[in-house]
Amino acid sequence: MRKSRDEWWENYKRYLDESPISITKLVETLSPNKVIPSKQYVKINKKYTLWEFQREILDKIASHNYGLIVGLPTGLGKTYVAGAYLERRSSERGVRVLFLVPSVPLGVQQTIFAREKLGVEDAYFISGAIPPERRMTLKVWN
């Protein structure tokens, strides 16, 4: 009994590690694999439409010229509102964007969102999983 449970657990962990949605694989895929050009500016081209309440929030955010924190319950589209805000800000000239997140899964989510929904091909996930020497070689802090 013990051996089969341990064997099952090992097989499950191997499945998670080898799965296309494995966090380890996603981090590897989304991390930079080439030197990042210094001072890269991007123009955002969002590929979605906001709900009316999100547009109202966006208009309020856009009317402020100082730091702002937006708090919304989970699932109401903070990421989508932020993307629309970045699109507005980048319309005249490109912007540089850095998202700081408290967890690896959220960083992976933001990077995929930037690539797929904002059209930022060179969006990268950078974390402590990349050794310091490699981060230096890739110039991730330009």
C-alpha cells in the first residue's frame, strides 16, 4: 500500500513538472532568452473591450497625474483596466512598463496577458529563478 501511494505521488509530481502548464516550464518559456535592449519603449495595442464600469474606472484613473492604487474585488478586471490605461498612455509615444507581483503564478499570468492581450511580444517574466549571473548577461534591469 505504501509503495503504491508513494509511486502515485511521484508520478503525479512528474506529470506536473512535464505538463505544458507547469509553472517551471512557463517560467522558462516566459523568461528572456536574449539580451534585452536598453530603454525599450512599447506601444500597447489591446485586444479586448472593457465593460462600461471598467471604462468609467479608466476615465477616473486617466484624469489623475499622480500615483494611484486601484482596488477592485477579484475577477472585476484590474488587469484589463491597467492594460487599457497603458494603451492610452502609450498612444503618443511608447511607454516602459514594470509589473511587480507577489507570486510566481501572478507574474506568469501578467506576462501572458501582456503578450496575448496587449500585443507586447517582448514581455518577459523575471524572477529569482534566473541566476544573478544570467540576469546580468541578459541585462534585465536596463
